[in-house]
Amino acid sequence: MTNKPQTDPLMNIAKSFNDVSLSASLQGQVLVLMELQIQIQTKINGLKKKIEDTSPLKLTPDMEVKS
């Protein structure tokens, strides 16, 4: 007598649990990275807006050169 017929279903169940666990972990990692991507893009957009709104050589009337 061998335990092979009983062992195979148990191994399949164990592999199934492992696959489900791995899949859930990978999906969780993707969601975390997607959230970070959104946060980073929001920061980049904010910085770009500040750059656009800041003119480094903007002359004001009191800075005019008089000859």
C-alpha cells in the first residue's frame, strides 16, 4: 500500500493555498505601488505648477532702469 492517492490531493490543496497567498500578496504590492505612483504624480504636478507660477526675472516698476 502506498499513500500516493491520498498525498496528491493534499499536495494540490497545499499548492492551492500557497498560490492564493502569493497572488494576494502580489496584488497588494501592486495596489501599494499604484497609490505611491498617484502620490508622486500629484507632487510632481504641484511642483510643475509652482515653477510655472514663478517667474525668476519678473521686473517690477521700481526695478526699471532709468537713463
